[in-house]
Amino acid sequence: MEPSTHSLRNVQEWMQTVITHPDGVEAGADSQSAKQALSGVEEQTCIDALIAPSRNLSSQQRIEIYANAYYARLLECLRDEFPAMVALLGEDTFHAFAFDYLQSNPSSSYTLADLGRNFHRFLIDSRVREAGDETAVESGQSYFDLMIDLALLERTYSEIFTGPGIEDVESLSAEALSRVPQDSVGALRLKPAPCVRLLRLSTAAHEYAIAVRKSPTIAPQLPEFIETFLVVTRIDYVVRTVPAEPEEYLLLQALVENASLEQAIAKVAEQGSMDEEQMARKFAVWFQKWASDHLFMDFHISDL
């Protein structure tokens, strides 16, 4: 091919298409995207037409070096984001899942921080395929439960760590809330901190993940397969995982969704084991805990 046939940008787009194609460089060179990058001239999209061979390597072997390095970098990013998953599965098995994930969820963002965004959903879909149908999946626990919980938890850690926090702003204190007139308490609506996430898991995956981070070279014991309620947030640039009681979690969930306190208490009393009076008493205790964890930023009084 004559050097002037295509612009540098055209060739760069072609090369990106080829080395990132999930089915390999040959499939990438034959793809419609590769043809479009070079103005649709099919005979000029073959690898030999664009990449010169070296003394020891063919044209395809040379570009495969870049393709292999590209996927090696993506796998490295996923290993860094999901260390507990790596500890649970072992590096080879983790790489197998991660590579399959990249085939169905190729990197499409300007930042590698988005790479693992759909990993837990991919594992859910894999679990469904392995079980055969949704009914089988829901009928009992499996090793996939822990994998899915870990993937969701570790992804949440990443998003909270890199996302907005509360380090430079004042959070809502229990003292400020105590000044609300008694007849207005039920109309309270609380504004959650931007870094707060609520997770309802089927395992105590957080215990495993925290143990891996504390001692990366020591494999921890498998956690309990027990329904677990977590509040994950960030304080002073450190991601914190706070276990919650079931009713506390449900109340937090309703408040985060902008329900008034009265509405939230009534909703949770219908679902949980406490009545509204017990919930109201518990709220004072829980809010002290929430205030110390800086879960809410502000409040306002609104019509019920």
C-alpha cells in the first residue's frame, strides 16, 4: 500500500479495531469496522497490506504482540479491582472468567475505571446459563453466590473510592436533628451522602474481601452463606463497610429513596418484625450511628 493512501488517523483506527477485537486479529482485520476505518477498501484491510514482517516475525505475529499486550493490560486492571475474587478462584480461573467477560463486554470507555462495571452482571448471567433456568438458580445457594457478591462488593468499593465524597463538607449531626420540632419529625426527609451505597448480599462476602485486603498472601476462610445487609461509604478517603440490621437497612433504603421518616417507618413496619412504635424508638439509636458514619448531609421538612 502506498504511504499516502490513508491518513495516520485511518491507520490508527484500523489498528485499534484489529488489536482489540474479541475474536483475534484475523477476525478484527476482516471486520466491518476495520473496512470502515480504511474507507471501506476491503483489499487494503488485510494485515499483510498494512504491517511489514520483520526478520523473525510475520506481519500477523507482530500485530498479535500488541493484541496480547492489550488484553494483558485489561486483565491486570480486573485483577487489581477484584483481589478477593482472585483469592477465591485462583489467578488462572479468574483469568478465564475475566477473559470471557471481556469478550462479551469489550472496553468501550475512555477510562479503564469503567472496565469492571458489568462484571457482577456477567457472573449472574453465567450462573443462569450454568443452571439452565431462573428457577434452578433461585432454588438454592451455589459457589456463584459468593462470586457474584464479591464482584458487586469490590466494584462498589472502586466506585466509592473514585467517586464524589464528603471530605470537604459538613455532614448532618444528631445534634442538628434534635432541634427539629417534635411535631415535624415525621416529615423529615434526609439527603444521603453521595458516597453511600446500600448492599443486600446472600453471603458475608465483606468479611472475605476485608480479610484479603488485610493479608493478601493468606487465603481466608470462606464466609457464611447468610443474608447480609451492608452500608458502604467513604470517610477521610477510606472506604468503610458497615453491617446493618435488617430493619435498619430497610429504613435506610426508604430514606435514601427520599421517603419521609413517617413514610419510611410505616413501610418498614409492614415488612419487618418491629411495629411503628418500636421503629421510632430504634431510629434515635440508629441515627446516632448514621451520624458518626456521616451517612447524611442535610435534611428538610416537607408535606407527608
